[in-house]
Amino acid sequence: MTQVLRDKHIILGITGGIAAYKAAEVASRLVKARATVDVVMTEAATKFVTPLTFQALTHHPVITEMFALLRETEIGHVSLAQRADLLIIAPATANTMAKLATGLADNMLTATALGTQAPILLAPAMETKMWENPLTQDNMARLQKMRDVTVVGPGAGRLASGGMGPGRMAEPAEIVAWARIILGRGGPLAGQRVLVTTGGTQEPIDPVRFIGNHSSGKMGYALVLSARDRGAKVTLVSAPTALPAPVGMQLVAVQTAQEMQQAVLEALPESDALIMAAAVADYRPTVAAAHKIKKGETGLELELVRTSDILAEVATQRAELGWPRVVVGFAAETQDLVANAQAKLKAKRLDLMVANDARQAMGADVNRVTLLDASGGVEELPLLPKEEVAERVMDRVVELLRGGLSTD
Ligand code: CTP
């Protein structure tokens, strides 16, 4: 987990809708990421969930109308509004959105919203008819024109009324992902475009079988979140994985090495840095059978041909165009880690090589890597969660991009 939420002051506003119970998970996720969370509830919200739930989750008193009347001086919601780095309203009802759009300040939450200069993240939740009503749409457009407002969701699906359609509040994980994006916008990779590949490619043998590997894609997914939370514009080229699509970036799904190469070369002119974390097949069946191969009495030989080396192709283009500015590779080894990785760093003309033992790394949540740079530097990192490895790699990418020109 990146540090972008750490020590940030977030006001979580909760309005009166059935989705209010899901706001408990939003609060919990923010607190786990070490944000300071102050909850402001409208009176209607307290009918759905008790303030005590949020007080227990955030370890802070919850601001409600009653509470504010009694203890305004102690809580100082005005100073809270001024100190906030972000105001999240989840769920946001049509009623509250209308109030925000017209500058009404008739309760603690709308007064806080009017009094803060922090960006606002709205997660609307309401019946489909209310959401689709031109008045609601107008209110939203008006709000987005005047304030730094990000609207997340609503998703489509089954609503509390039993109806189907748009109106469901976005999932807590998605809301928190957007909080991270908003707070990371001015980060050290702001304005930079980062292209990452991940997953293990699959080379079809017939319509139901393929040659693959044990790569889970976790390392690449950790890398893209780290880059995104530092303000980068991210493109992820992903071979199949079991991981949920990451929020706030372009995702290009591929299957084979050839598809991955095509996707990388297409995105390359628009990228400042390329990080190849994918486990790309070096061989593929010469032909993929059109129909399922039936078993016979004897053994079966598969004829394989080499796939092209994507990083080698990138190096050729880079030599000509001087682009992208930074290229990072991963070396999956099972023996002579540093020597083999160093040879690949040179051959593929990389700025940074992340060397790992493929037997330990593939599929695991932790990884022990050695970082090798083009000027001969070797840094051995301890066994770390992949999220933490991603942070260290991204620190280097930031440095390399700052350094400007490539090293080859
Ligand atoms: N790579 C690539 N294209 C390939 C194979 C690998 O771009 N066809 C990239 C990987 O994404 C990784 C780096 O090259 O960043 C090293 O991959 P690795 O599998 O460790 O090495 P190979 O070059 O395939 O060499 P070998 O399999 O012989 O170890």
C-alpha cells in the first residue's frame, strides 16, 4: 500500500441512504491506510447506521447535528473543514447533491462542504429515476464546473427497492482507490506516463490448452498502483491474472507474447517509462490446432518457435528515437541471480533490472529482489511484501526520470 493516505485529514460525510452501511468499510479502509478520518453524518444517515459504529472505526467523535449543537466549540467543524485534505461524501443522496450544487448550508455536512477548499469525492446512491432525472444530472454538472469534484459511480445493479439500474453506490474499494488518486495527483510522477506489463503470457496449443507459467501478476499490479498514487498516468498491459482490474488507469488485456508486444509498441510513443514485469513466453507452438487435440496411443511432440523479445525490440527503437526515457526489466532466475541478471541488463540495454528468484517470487505475496542499475550499482533488498518492493522500484523510476536522459 502506498503512503499517499498516510496522515491525510479526510472528512467522510454520510447522508441518508441504505448504502450508508457500506460507508463503514470506507472508513475502515481509510483508517487502515493511516488516514485521520472525521465522520460527519446527516440526521437521516443516523437513522440507517449509528454514529457509534463510525466512532469505533475512526477513534474520533462523530459529528452529528446534536453533537454539534452541544459541543461546537470543542469540535470546531470550521477548522476541520479548513484542515481537510479531502471531503468524501458516501453515500451522496440526490437531496445532498442538490444542496451542494446551490450552496445550501442547512446542516453540518453541507456547511462543512461549503466551508472547505479541499477536493470533493462524491459517491452518489439513489433510485435510478432520481439519478437519471435531469435536475440531478444538472446539479452534478454544475457542481463539477464550480468545484474540484470527482464523482465515483453509481454502478448499475439491484437496488434496495428491488429495481434494477444505475444508482448503486460504488464499492468501498473503488471509493478509496479514487481517494488515493485525488490525493496523489500532485505527486512526484505527475505529468509522467508509465507503461507496465504484467502476468504470464499464454501461448495456445489448441482452443482449450496453452503453454503458460506461474506468474500471478501481483508484482505488476503493485507497481501500477504505486505509479498511479504518485500521480502518473498509467497504462497496464496485462496477460491473464485472477486480480481485479485496477482503478484509474488504462488496462489493455492480452493473452500471447505477440499480443503483448503489439500492445507495448503501440503504447510506447506515449510513455515516459516502461516497466516490463510480465513473464513473457520465449516459445510458442508453431501452430495452434484449430480443434481440440484428441489423445492417441503414442506420445505427442509439440513443435515450438521463438517468440520475439519485447525488450530487445524496445531497445532497438529506443536507440533510434531516444524514447522511452526509462526502461526497467525483471529477471526471473533460478541460479546465478546477479550474474545472469547483469548480463540481461546489458543485453537489453536497461536502466534498471529487478532480479528475483523465480521459484520464490512467482505467485507469492512477498519477494526478495536485487536492484541492478546501468552504472553497476547493486542493491539487495530484504524479503518484503510485493507492495513494498513496488515502492522501492518506483522510487528508482522517479529518480531515473528526474535524471532525464537515458543511460545508453
Ligand atoms: N522479456 C521480453 N520478451 C520476451 C521475454 C522476456 O520483453 N520474449 C522481458 C521480461 O518481461 C523481463 C526481461 O525480459 O523484463 C527478462 O525476462 P526473463 O524471462 O528473465 O529472461 P529472458 O530474456 O526470457 O531470458 P531466459 O529466459 O533465457 O532467462
